[in-house]
Amino acid sequence: MLSKPFARGVVAATLGALAFLGTTHAWSRDGPCLDPSDAPRQGVDFVAAVARQAPAVVSVLAIGQGTEWGDNDESGMLARSRPGSERASASGIVVSADGYVLTSAHVVLGAQETAVLVGGQRRWPADVVGLDRRTDVALLKIAATNLPVAAIGSSARLCAGEWVAALGAPFGFEQSVTAGLVSANPRFLPGGTGEPLIQTDVALNPGNSGGPLFNKRGEVVAMNSMIYSASGGYLGVSFSLPIDTAMRVAAELRSTGRVTRGQIGARTQALTSDLALAFGLDAALGALIVRVDAGGPAANAGLRSGDVVLGVDTNTATAYPEIQQRVAAARPGASITLSIWRRKAPLTVKLTVAQSAPDLPQRVASRDGREPRLGLDLVERTAKQTGGLLEPGLYVRSTSGSAQRAGLRFGDVILAVNDVGVSGISDLDRALESVPQGETVALLIRRGSITTFVPMTPPVGLTR
């Protein structure tokens, strides 16, 4: 299967999935890659680079019930976590002396508590400032000052064949160093989000997530994110997020707590050579639309399943990852022009970009000790938005914490809190605020044709 971010450090894939590596893309970049001054030489090591970066690399502890990501992908590498247990340690990068720490989103997503271990000694409670699943970036804040800060470089000119090293806590062994070569930059995974990754043969294992990948000058060029494996352990194929992307996302999280992206309300897939032939195209370029969301920009513009988006604001056929990136980079409310291939003929479609739903931290206690919305990730739906196919109400998108333990799941509809009806998220928040902390809450749930009350008791005394 396509790799997900480390399942608390690991991504497992079937043996058959390894064949997918032949269909991924390594793109070339403009300009020469080799600087004569960087030519290979005898005795290349990372002693000075490690000494430079080590003080700014921390351990990140996620405590509480496990995240939705990867619970079925562990391959026995780590025990399934229990509520209140310490899941595992991962790694983080100090990016600001006043306590901001960069790590992987899958590490802290859904944790009831998060902590940062600085210098292998002092443990600081950490707030999740924000996270972004698309890039697997999370920004933490601890109440520390005068912290050593990582030397941030650039991933833009990192070349295949260049030496790099990782620093982190694989299996909890802090400040462990592994080194290897860049295999490809950028690398786009099949079925992925369209975000570019850096492929290396640096050994990464559970606990390396969120740690730095740095060059021999001691500059962080990427944040370690995932591996591709048939066994659950390192097999020579590792992936890291370019630091340019990670820092851009971190800046937006620090400013607003979320990342704003555009979306057009269409689900797409990459074209294979066979699919391209079937649709009358000469090359496997573009994004094949497989579903259009009712009431979304794509539907309103007349797009439909089977259309191929060849380009965004260009008449030139574009690779699938670039189309994904261009749509995501468009600001909500902006107008874009899509070059479409329909029934073996070109046409042009203009539409207005909508805002993609931001990721918000789940299973994280607020400062007053409450669990936000009982671990419910909800979306408001109206008959207009859904084309009349679904009833209006509060739909459950995902669950964590109390809601997950109570058995709630995707697609459930929240109708009331105790005896108070709710039709919007603001209604739910007001109803929950009126319930004293620690008391049992009864949610009226509709699942299919069945309507029933579900009791749940949120945890108390959670502190940051």
C-alpha cells in the first residue's frame, strides 16, 4: 500500500507495494546540481554537523489514546497504546529560542497530552499550536526560553547523491545518528497528496519521526517523516519533508493555528499510460476526475467524472503532482482556469476556488482541562451543500478520545446534547459548556435508521 507517515514511527507496506516504486517520479531541477567544491572526498563525516545540531534536537512524547493514523499498520513494531499510556517517543526540532518545536503531525495527532524532553533531562508540557496532515507538520510550544535553535538550510538545491544524516531517537535511543545518500529530490509518491518529498537511504526507524535531516554543513534540509517497508522496519527507502515546506507551514500555524488551502470539490487520480490511451491522450499527464462533490466549485462549473484536468492556468499538459499543488496554493475566492480534456476534445473551464477544511488538533486537553468537543471532529452540512442527498446536521468526520471510546464513528449524526437539540457546531459548543466538568454527557445520535442516546464521560484533570 502507499506509505502513510510513521505509524508512531513506522509505515508498513505489503511486499507487492514495493513494485510501486517504479511508478513514482523523481523530477529534475533547473540549473547544475554539482558544485565542484562539494565533490566527494575522502574522510567525509558529520562530526561537526552533529555537534552543531544535537542541542536543538529534542524528544517528543505523546500520551493518551493512539492516533487514527497507522493503528493497523504497526506490524508488531510497537504495542497498541492505551488511554493514559505513553505511546512512544518521537523527535522534534527547536526552531525558535522561545520554545517553538517542529515535529510530525502524526506524532501528536489525537494525544491527550504532549511533552517535550529537552537535553535528555528536562521534561516540558507542550501545547499543540497547530498541525497539518497534508504535509505531516505540527508546531508545538513549550514554556522554555533561551533554547538552542537548529541551523535551518534549504532543500531547494539538495541533489541526488549528496550525503545527508538524520538525528533522532529511534526506538527511544536519543541523539542517534544515521547517514546515507539522497536517492531522489523531489519524489512524489503515487496516490499521495502531491507534496514533494526527499527520498534517501538513511536508516529511519520508530522515533525518528519529526527529527532533522541535515547536510554535511550542519544545516537542516528536511524533517524525517516516513519509510517504505514490507516488514515495518527500515529497508533502505526513507522519506523526509523538505525543510522549506515545513518552515512555511510552521509559520502559518504560528500565525493562525491552521493552514489555508484551496480546493475545487473534486476527487482525482493520476493517469497511467493505459488510462491515458483509454481517454485518447498521448502522455500520462493531468488529473483524472473520479468524483465531483455536489454543490462544490467543480460541480457548479459543470465538471464531471471522466474529465481530465490537463493544467491550471496554463494550456500546457502538467504532471499530476503539480496540478494538486497549484489548486492547493490558490487562495480561497480566487478564480482559476482549468484546461480540460473531455471525450477526446479540449475545453476551458473557469471556477472559483473554495477553502479546504483546516486540520485542528484532536484529543488535546484545553488549558481548563476539558477535552475539546469530546474528541469529535465534526462538519456542518446543509441540504443545499449536499444536494439534498443527506439531511442537514452535525456529521461526524472522525473521532478520538471519549467519542472513540464510546463507539462513535464516521457518518454518525449528532442531534442533541442531553435534552438540548443542536443543529450547528456553535449549538454543540454552548450545550457542552453548560455541562459541569467530569459529568456524563448523553449525545443523541442517528446512525442509519437508528436513533439512540450514547453516554460518555470525558476525562478530567488533564493539564498542559
